[in-house]
Amino acid sequence: MDKVILNEKEQKRLMVLNEVLAGRLTGAAAAELLGLSLRQTRRLLAGYRREGAAGLAHGNRGRTPVNKVSSEVAAAVVALARDEYVDYNDRHLTEELAERHAIVLSSPTVRRLRRAAGLGSPRKRRSSRHRRRRERYPQAGMLLQVDGSRHDWLEGRGPWLTLHAAIDDATSEVVWAVFREEEDATGYALLLHHLSQTHGLPLALYADRHTIFQNPKQATLAEQLAGQEPRTYVGRLLDELGIGLIPAYSPQAKGRVERLFQTLQDRLVKALRRAGATDAVQANALLSAFLTRFNQRFSQPPAVPGSAYRPALSLAEANARIHFTYWRTVANDHTVSLFGHVLVLPPLPARLNLAGRRVALHHRMDGRLAVVFGDLVLGLLQPAQLGPPRLEQFQPAPQHLASPSPPAQQLPTPLPTSIPADATPSPPGYDHPWRRQGRASFRRRHEQQQ
């Protein structure tokens, strides 16, 4: 019989069992010293009597483990980790090996093989500062965290892009994302437009204090008299949709979406590299399939079953409700000015004279411009190009639309993609305090003349 070397724990058992055989310890006392049950202690004692000290050694000692990684598989993993997946972290490498190379290993095994080959983790981790953890919202759709991440997503193959994304606070599901050239209001409006048709509108958004969401300017006199705060395009849109806006005072406050971008800047960049994407159109085409796999991996069920999302909208309802609004006064020839260009209104119903009236121009997510007077939609125009201010450009791409838009009347002149520097603001409305003051002065002069 081969010589058996006992480890420290087995040597302790040997000493205790010798005391039992010598009659100086009872079986119950020996079991208490060894931290075992009396039944297991008796098994060890029987094996010791039968085989001697060798009976205390583990039965699998010296045998090759059934789940041992073969040298060929270990060599393949190390080769892939050195070449194709040199910048993948251990967890991501484990998933890629199983999905693309049919090498199914645990993450600790992959980590052990890489460290044995002298390959460290490509991501350096720092211990985070202690912060009090906020509990998740209990139900899906109660709160979405939104943000934009400007990054070299294409790794030099194309321009820098900004990824607009929304993640559900209760489930960590990335409900939608879209690449834009800049972080702009249109990116968040497109996000709400898509979300309203798939999940439904959420109850609230958690965002940073970017000027896209909060207007840093002082309220005008009319807003002060009406008790209103200055609103941005997105702020007014959220008010119209009944979605609350919760501003975050630090990046850590909306840590879920911040950590999401850290993960996407690692995994999504590699998926874009593998697909060879070189522009925003190709990157957006990849997002849908990527997010499906991503959510299967990282999402979790909510604490409370069910959904707090409001009922989903049809495409027509989404186009009618989600838009940017510009108020204009109709000229005597039934035209309005927008960004320095004159727009001819569509044919109006008989006996409807809008000269001097205020109309709303709704710039919809499908690219059309709706002319609205009160609750009446007078017509739809299809601009060649239409843009709010520079950081809120809107150039809809086909992949952002659920179905193609119907043909509509074309504008006589194209519109610019930004507001000219010399563009004049709209005149004050009829109920503006300046108007009321002028009418009061006119009445006093008229009474004095009489």
C-alpha cells in the first residue's frame, strides 16, 4: 500500500480517535471535539480500525477529478484570452467562450487559468466610497433612470457618438437606447416615442440636472405672474405626458444608469467592433439584438409583480402626443414664420380666418409638422429639414419609426437645422401684462378727452 500523508485536519482526527481507542474519551466527547455528529465519528473510527491511518484520508485523494479541465481546453482558453479577447474581463470572457466557442467553464475556472498564465484583469478596480444604498422601486414602470453617454463607441472607425438609454429601476431592464451625434432633446423624445408603443409611458424619470431637462434661465414676467417655472422642450413634453421628473444631485444618485454605461462601454464596444459598425445608423441597427441578450443576462424580476407602465399607445397616438411645440401668430396672408422661413398654412375650412390668431406647430417624431388651432388639427406638413436649437436637432432616421409615414404636403422652402443668430422672438400674447397696461392707458386717455 502506498504511503499516505495526512493533512492537519486528518492528523487531529487521528489523535482524537487514538484517545477513544485508549478509553480516555467517549464517542460523544470525540464528536464534539471534531465538530462532527456521533454517527460520522463512529464511521471514522470503524475505518481507522479497518485500514489504519489510511482510512482517515479522503477517498478521492490521488484520483484525477472528473471535472478537471483538459490541457487542450486550458491551452485554447489561454490562447483566446491572449489574442482575440485580450481586453475582455473574466465574466465576459466566460460568456463568450460558451456562446461562440462551445467551451463551457465557470468564471472562477477561467479566472484561475488566466492568472496561472500571467494574464491579469484588463479592468482595474478601485474600492468605492461608502454610500447609503437606495432601495429599488418595487414595480416595473414606476421609475426609469435616463442619461446620455458620449464615448468613442466606434473605436476610431467613425465619429464619437452619444448613447441615450433608459433603465428600469425595479428590474434593471434597458427598455430602449439610441445613438445620436450629441446628447439632445430629440434623443430623449425618440426614446419616449418608442417606449410608449412597446412598454407604455412610465410614471417618472430620474435624470441629471442637464439643461435639456431643466431651464437655467430666470422665469419671465408672464411665468412669474402665472406661478410657472421656465421649462425646456423635454420638460414641457414630460408635463404634457404626465411623467414626473426627479432631478439627481450627483452621479451616484442615479448609479444604476451610470453603472449601465460602464458595462456597455466594455461589452457594447466589443459587439460594435465585431460587427464592423462605422456610423450611427449601423450602430443603431445592432442595438435591438444586443439589448435582448443583455436584458436576458442582467435583468431581474421586480419585488412586486405586475407593471406600472400606462397602456401602450398606437403609432398614430404616439405621433400625436409626443412632439415639440412652437407657438406662432398667423399673419394676414395665413402664413407663419419658423426659424426665419415663411410657411404657408394648409387649406383651411370655409369661414375660418386665423389672421392674428395664435397657432401651435407640433413637430412630431415622424418628421411631420402639425398645425393646431385649439383642439383642431388644421393639417400636416412634411418639412425637408426641421430643427429646434442646435443641441436639439431632429433628423429622424427610418429605424426610429415603427412604420413609414404617409405622404404629405411639402413645404415650399427647406428649413434650417438650427435657429439663426438674428432670429427675433415671438411678440407678446394678448394677455401679456404689457398688453394689459397699454389698454388701460388707452382707456384713461379716452376718458380724459371726454
